[in-house]
Amino acid sequence: MPNLELNHPRPDIAVLTLNRPEKLNALSYDLVEDLHATLERIGADNDCRVVVLTGAGRGFCSGLDLTDPNPDKAGAGTEFPRSGMRWQERIADLTARIHRLRQPVIAAVNGVAYGGGMGIALACDIRIAAESARFCTQFIKLGLGGCDIGVSYTLPRIIGAGPAFDLILTARAVDAAEALRLGLVSRLSTDGSVVEDAIAIAETLCEYGKFGVESTKQVLWANLEASSLEAALHLENRSQILSSTSGEMREASEAFRHRPR
């Protein structure tokens, strides 16, 4: 059984499913490598416009699979500081890879998103959760630092510094209702329909111009780091002018003029 499933409900939408349900889709070495390879392939797919990321079974992703350390691959003994850092960077780079992906990524959180699983969800551009979903940073409970796989960057930007410090330092779990209240997710779905609802959002995004959607993702993330309003406006202005030259603006304007009244 593959660790990862890639399906296309239509050519411009990819549904990527973590497929280790017996482990609540915990991140093994092989699953991490499969994710890297598949995300790279999706990034080069000019037909794919939106990605939905979810998990098989009862979980989204329960974090690193501690029962699958793969010492020959991850490193051990005197080589561990060097090889361990390479493995750590490889896992953490999943966050950066999702962040860099030109297509918007919608996390359809169908169950637990703990540790690295929460980190991956936070790297996505939109998060929706099933009613049974739960979120926990978890790292500090394992004797590690509480900051891993990008959560110290993404979580404060999504929910604010105060609540982020709380969730990271205490590693307390939050349910879907609290996640919605905190702004950790933007929508809730009934159990069993979260992927369908995420695909519906993806279909909406596919109605808009290709360049417009891709540049919007890029500008939103970039302007979280803007040094000033002027810098943010400069990037927005540049993106808008480039968008206006794609021909999609003229098509959209023409359709708007001829819509039924």
C-alpha cells in the first residue's frame, strides 16, 4: 500500500492523501521522501491549480513516527549530530516546500494534527477542519524544544503571538471549535465531508485567473514580512500590473459585462 496517494478529481485539482491510517499517518522516513517528491512533481504540473492535503482514516497526521527511526537512514552513534541534523532539516523542509509551492494548498484536517502534522497544516494556505479534528504542537511533551517544523514562524502569524505562545509552551490540545475561535482554521465541516468541502473551495479558486491566484498566494506570504506599507503596496502594484497583462483580466471583465442582470 503506498504511503501517499495522489488523485485528481479534475485535472486542475490535486488531492494528496497521507496514507498510513494504521499509524494516524505518522511521518516515516519513506513518507517524508514521498511527500517531497510528490510536491515537487505537483509544483511542475502546469495543469494543477490547487492542492488539497488530507489524511486517510481517522487522522490527518500524528507527527513523526517514533517507532520508525530508520537509524541507517537518519543517522546514529558518532555520526548522529551531522546525519541527525540532515534528517531534521529534511522533515522541516516540508513546511518550506508547501510554502514555496505556487499552487494554493488547502489542508482538509480530518482528525488529529499533532506535532509535525500540525506544522504541515500550518504551512498550508487555507485550513478547514472536521468536527472531530484536534490540534497539538506536542514537541515539548517529548523532551524537545516546543519549536519545530516552522511552528514558531507560522503559528504566531496565523493566530497571534499570545495564543501561539500558549499552545507551543503548554502543548495543550485544542478541538475544532476552539481552533475556529482562535483562527487556526477558517471553516468547520461535519465528519466525513471535510475533503469534499475542501474540493469545493478549490473549485472556487479554479474559477479565477491562474496568475492572479498564484500571485495572490505569493503576495500574501511576502507581505507578512513587509517592512512598511509602502513596500507592501509596491509588491501589490507590481502583481496587479503583471496580472492585467495575462489576458485573464480582459476575459473576466467581458464575462462580467455580459452576465445576466
